[in-house]
Amino acid sequence: MFDVITRKLDYTRLLFSDWAMSMGGISISTILQDLQWHFHAVILLLSFGFGYLANAHVRVDIFREMLAHRKQAWIELIGLVLLALPFMFIMIDESYELTQMSFTQGEGSESLSGIDKRWIIKSVLIIGFTVLLMAIVATFFRLVGFLFGNAETRLDAERSLQIFADESTELRLAREAAERALAEEEDALVAAADAAASAAGRGR
């Protein structure tokens, strides 16, 4: 907001332009524009692991949520082994190569007055995917404990796992209330039909 406002006001725009010239071409506006996507990248990449542990990410699983906990756990475990873990190793390796290349080439901002040392922000790729890998490994061991452990281990694992698609109490109560209302309406219709039939029989 500061960057946009100061660029739209002639006084501040000219003031920062003069300051940039006196400082050898350092542009506050360009630096702020670079920082915007730098901060977005940091927030996004560092939230993946925590989001997965809290089950806060998007799941398109209208079928899985109707299954028992053990079946949900098996689906999650198979998905982690076949998809998530290989993908994480590939992404960490690629992120390392990308960061190393950026460091070696001395990559900086596309703008001459922007932020240099772009390898610093690119290294957040490695950190973010590593945090997500740790979350996946932690979930993997909890799933193993839930599926193959003794009764106490299973209970502890089930409490710590956030992957289960359970309905909330509020939704369950709302559904039950709707079902009761439909049942009462059906009973009323049946009673009305019986009453009408009885009246018709008496009329004959």
C-alpha cells in the first residue's frame, strides 16, 4: 500500500526519484515490489508443512470421507509412499539445483534497482519442502502406529492424526434435525392420506 500510494502522489514519487538518483540508483519502489512476492513466497512455502499437519489444505475426497478410519488411513499411507515422498525428494533436489545455479550466476532482480542475491529467496524453496517432508514423515509414522500398533499406540496415533474426514458435531446435529423434519412431514402426509381414505370410505 505504501509503495502504491507513494507512486501515485507526485510529491512523494519525485522525492523518492531524487533520493534514488542521489543514492546511486537504489529505488525504494522497486525494492518494495520485489519484497511483495518475496514475502508471499516465504509465507506460502513455510506454511505447507504446518497446513498438512493441521489438515488445512484442500482435499477433494468425497468418497474417502465416507470410509472408516482404518480405510482412510490406508489411503493416506499409500498416497504418501507412492506420491508424496517421491515428489518431495524430487522437489528438494530441484530446489537445491535452482538455488545453487542462482548463487553461482549471481542472479538478482530483473530491475537494476531491485533486490540482488536472489538465491536467498530461492533457498526458501529448500526450507519449505524440507518442512513439508518432515510433516509427511511424521504423519507416515503416526499412520504406521495407528494401523499396526497395539491398542494404546493406535489410540495415541488416532488422536494426533488430523487426516480423518469426520463430520463436525454441528453438521451432524443439523443433518439429524433435517432428517427428523422430513420424517415428520412424511408421517403427516401419510396420516392425511389415511384420513382422506377413511372419509371417502364412510361417504360410500
